[in-house]
Amino acid sequence: METRRCLAALSLAIALLLIFSLLPVSASGSTTPPFASAQHQSLSRLAFVENTGQYAAGARFFVLGGTGLWLGDNAIWITVLSEEPPAEHALPIASTGMPVRGQPVYTPTLQTEAAGKPTSARGTLVRISFSGANPNPQIQPFQRLETRVSYFRGTDPDHWKAGVPVWGGVRYVDLYPGVDLELSGESGQLSPRLVARPGADLQKVRLQVDGADSTSASGNELVLQTPSGQARFPLFKLQADDLSPAAEQPQVTGNQVRFPFSSPLPGQDPGITVNQASQLIYSTFLGGSMFDKPGDMALDPQGNIYIAGTSNSTDFPFSPGAFDTELAEQSYDAFVVKFNPQGTALLYATFIGNVGFDGFGALAVGTDGSAYLTGESSYNFPVTPGAWNDLDGAFITKLNPTGTALVYSAIIGGAKQVVGRDIALDASTGSVYVVGGAETYAFPTTEGAFDRVWSGSLGWADGFLLKLSPDGSALEYSTLFGGRFAECLPSDCFLAIDSTGRAIVVGETQAENFPLTAGAYDTFLNADPGYGQDLFITVFSPDGASLVYSTLFGSSGEEFATGLIIDSQGNPIVAGTTDFPFDLPLTSDAYDASPNGSVDAFIFKLDLPSSTLAWSTLLGGANGEEITSLALAPDGSLYLAGETYSTNFPTTAQAFQHSPGYTHPLYADTFLAHLDASGSHILYATLLGGSRADGDAQIAIHPTNGSLVLSGVTRSSNFPITSGAFDPVFNGGSPTATGHDGFLTLLKTEEGKPGYTLSGRVLDDTGEGFSYAWIGWDRYHGTYTDV
């Protein structure tokens, strides 16, 4: 993985369920009902996943959509997950409003148990049943979708479910005499419809709501108040000869609802969009309530988009009301989804894990479309026959290009406190490199490795680097590395492989005895051991037996690594965040060599042959930034994505969005910046966001059209969305709610000559004066000329 998020404080419970609504319809095998109009078919966006044994027996279908929605034999179930009030700001804030020096800038993406790994899931189950209805209606799915959904859970392959049927809708036949209930989707929202045959009595249709504190009708929805928050359920549309029941207002008495029918709202526009700017190719919400962590994003050579993360896989509920389940009863799985190059259709969704916490760490994609994942496993994580199996530790999993099979799945480490942080591929052989952290003396190493002795202690981890064989069965090499304090756990590490097979690893250390090489750029820890921390940049030989190069980089405060990429010569380009930019090493021609606040983002390029900084620059405004993702352009320039809390973040004249959309000082916007190859000019910089917090941005360059692909998280209902977006509606709840959506955006920047110009005339004491012109990349960086 070349670019990766690592600000997990902004990633509280990312909701990507509506990802699964971007579903292409199969031309063959479609059983679209004759009464469904062409428009209805085109608007069907939700996925109804058939239960073929992956869920408990009481579930017939699971709806991948905005809420945890299940279809049972005679009821609809809604799972409303509780969410703790989020810390909108990732940086610790003092009474002065500035970040607190000495406190970590971010919470690591994957946490140890002591650092607060999820231990329980709380929520409320709401059951909507049908009073007086047929207790055993015939249930028929319709409109088979091409999307493949697969579940690989546990160690028994007989229980794995690959390519389970996915449908565009489900029909309950004769739910009431002569009345069918059809559930499908419109504009990414659940759309229930009652289809009545002549002579059917629609007045018999009544709903019973169990598990909610109160039920009311508002507009065309039922509003369900629960201990875990508010949920909404759409009233039923009618298709019948006699539509007079729709003229009746819904009547709610206790938990009973009569006339649960919707009526057209005058002037209502089902799509909520903003005007499409010339730079915005496509932008859509992707949201729901069942996904906890965003993860990585990668593109294959054809431009297909892969997103991976961690899923809160609640199973089918059995009784309505509030619940509080221990993690042992709750499944947190790794997931991978694959979109078409336009981001408009989901090609597959695959879940991997078992009961317990299976945390995603990183994603890589091969040229053939195979997806590779690493992270943290739990008990009974799926392992394929013949693959390396230490029973517990970091997992390394390879999926086939359709996401329907585990090519291999291995576990390495032998202890729970072993986590894979980043992953990279050897394209020529198919071998896989993984870097991570290990808090165990039992971690497997190979003969001749650089370091075979664990130098950590209880609570302190060593880093590890390994190379796994193409079939996942053997370690080609495996080594430890580190000093007397922790590396790569709980903090992050990043990995890249150069053209000679050397592994470049970047992370953080507090240890003055971290292994360094003679003549390196910086061989002394700049911060106080055990308090502050520096970055390390370490290059391993192709066989993992020695250090080719290892150096530190930092200030007298704390630095955190947030990204790594290498140029065509194998020189590392490293992004990070510092809480003390005042003595951070910067170059004279840097784009920004002046601290902007007490927390700044930075990025630098290390020239390995000369062991010098090619360039090093800050980036930011007054209140703190973090670069969360990097992409390298063919000309050597860099695209940076991240988040900013600064109202004065430097944007360029051609920016898509110049000013922050938020008004609260603890909120952030996503930013995108294009830095030239010398690190001295910002060619383009824009904000991207709405009125609340936006961030966790991942960025990639589209291989076929050169556009920029961004994914991330938003809590803003007014996040920029294009006309015709798959999901134009924010599904994160009310403006004061703690929910959020994902977003997927394709953007084409408008760049060219320096875009900021200013001219005028200055008068002097004689009254004559002189004229001047300023031509620059922005208002701070450019050329002043007397005219």
C-alpha cells in the first residue's frame, strides 16, 4: 500500500453500507415483476442479500443499505447502533485552543486492548410486523444483480459462502388477501410498495412496532425514537385501482399504525444535489451504520476502485429492544469492496473474519485484480489449507479477482499482539511483503535475518518485516527490528518496495538505541527518549539480512508518520505531523519553511545516495493539519490529501473550494494539494467539505483518465455532491447527530500557469511612486516585480 489513512480519531464508525447499493443489474436471470416500471428498475439501488446459511436461520434477507435492515418471515427488523459522542477534533486541545504539546496527534488505526479496542456493541432492535397478516407469506426475490457478495468466516471451508445471491428487491406474496408487499430501492433509499389486486381491502394493513420508545408519523416516514437514537422507516407507496386509502392520514396509537401509506408531497425533489462544478466529475455519499473503520483504497490498471476496512457484522436479531453484547458475541470482520472505474457500480463485496475483532490494516491490489489484505486476526480467523498458520497474530489474505475465493489466507505471529500495518507486492514473483508490530518473543524469524531477538518488553512492541511466498505457505524471510521502546504498535508503520527488491520502512521510535547506519542523515534521537519521538526511515537488503540504510528525522518534539511513497529512483517521500515545527529540518527552497502553528503537517524527500534532504517543507494553517494519503504523478510531482482544522489553509486561485464549509472550531475539511517535484511550489490546493467534520481522505490517480479519486468520511449533509449521484442523500442522521457517511469523489483539477496575480501602484514621498506586479502560486509564494 502506497497511501493510507492513519488519523483514526476522525474515523469513528465509518458507515459505508450504501457502497453496496451501486449494483449492476444482470441481463440474464432477471425476474423483474411485470408491474415494475422502467423508471423503478433504474432507481433500484439497494442490495438484498439472500441468506444461504451465512446468517441465523430466522433471517431471509439482509439489506445492505442505510441502516441494519433485516427481512424475516413475517417482520422487518431495524438495528439501531449506539454511538459514543465523537471527538470531532483529532488533536488534543488546551484551554488556549491550541493543541497540547506532548500528547499524541492521533490515535493509531488499529489499537491494542489496552489502547481501547472495541469490547462491546450497544444498540436497539426494532421489529416492524404486520397485524392480522398472513403468518407465512411466500417470499420471492426479484431482479438478480451481478454483484458478488461472499463471506469467509471461521476455519471450516464448508461454512464459507461465496457468491451468495444478491437481488434488487423482495416481494411478500399475499401478505394480506390480494395484497403483496414489495421492498426495493429508490435513490439509495428503501422504498416499500403495496401492490393490491382488484377487490383487496387495504384498510386491513396495519403495522406493529416493537422495541421503540415511541412511534410517530412525519411526512412520508415513521419516526422511531429508541434508546440508541432515532430511526426512520418509510411509509408504503400504493399500487392499486383504488388509491383512496392513501388519502387517510397515518394513525399511530401506541405501537400500532393504521393507514401506513405515503402520499406524494407537492414539489418534492427526490434528489438533493449541488450544482456540478467543472472540476467535479462525480461525487456521491456512501453511508450507513454497520461499518466502523474506513481503511485503504487502491486502483488496478483498469481503474477499478477497491476500498477495504473493518465491518461491524451484527447477526440477525431475535428479540426487539435494547441490547449490549460483548465482543465475544460480536463480529468485527475485514471487508473489501470493488467498484467499476466510474465509481457507479459495485462489482463485489467480501467479508473475512469470525467472532471477535478482525481488524483491517492495509490493502494492495495486483495487476490481475487480486486483492491482498493484512491486519489483526481473532480466534478462528479463516486459514486456507497449506498456508502459514500460527493460529493467532497478523493475517495475510489474498482474494481472487472476483472476490469469491480465498487464494490463500495465512496467520503469522503466534500472539494476539501482532498486527500487520502495511502490505506491498513483488509484481515479478507474486511474493508479499508485510510490515507491522509484534509484542511477543515467539514471533517467527528466519535463519540469517537481520534481527531474530525480540528487544521489546511487556507493553512495548518491536517492528517486524516479512516476505511471504506466492502461495502463502512459507516465509522467504522474516526479521524483527527496533529499540527499547515500541515500534509499529500501537503506532503506524508504512512500507514500499523499490525496483531492486529493497524494503523501505517508515515509522516512529522513542528509542535512542534504534538501529541506524553509519553516515546516515541523522543518527541521534532529537527528542527525549521515552517522551518525544522521531521518525525512522530504514532500508532493508533484498534478503532481509541487513540494513542498507537507516536514519532518524525529527524535531525536539513529537513526530508521527502518516504516509510513504517512493520515486522512480527508490528515494522515500515521507509525510508526517509534528507538534513542534520550530526546529524540524526544512530546506531553504521549501514551499513553506515557517511554522504555521504548534501542529503542522510536513513532507520531505530523502536522497538516499547522498544521504541528504532533497527537500523538506511544512504545509498548513494555524490550527493543525494531517496528510493522510499520497499519490505520485508521472512527472514526479505529488498529490496530497488530508484534513485541516485551519481557516487559513493556503488554497490556490483555481481551487474548487476556497473557504472552509464548517463553522465550529473543532471541525475539519478535507484538503487536496498538488506539490511540484521540487517541493517548492503548490500547483493546486483546494478544500473539500461541508458544514461539519470531513476527513480520512485517501487519494489515487486514475490510470485511464488522470482524474483524482478520493474517498473519505463526512459528517456534513451539504458535502459537495454532483447531479445524478448514486446516493444524493446524507444518511448520517440529523445535523446534531453523531452519524456520518462515506464519500467517493472523482475530481479533475484546473491547473496551468501560476494562478495568483496582483498589480498596483505605490506612491512615495515625491508623489511619483512606482508600479508593481506580483505573480505567484498563491498570495504568499511568487515573484515580485517593479513595472
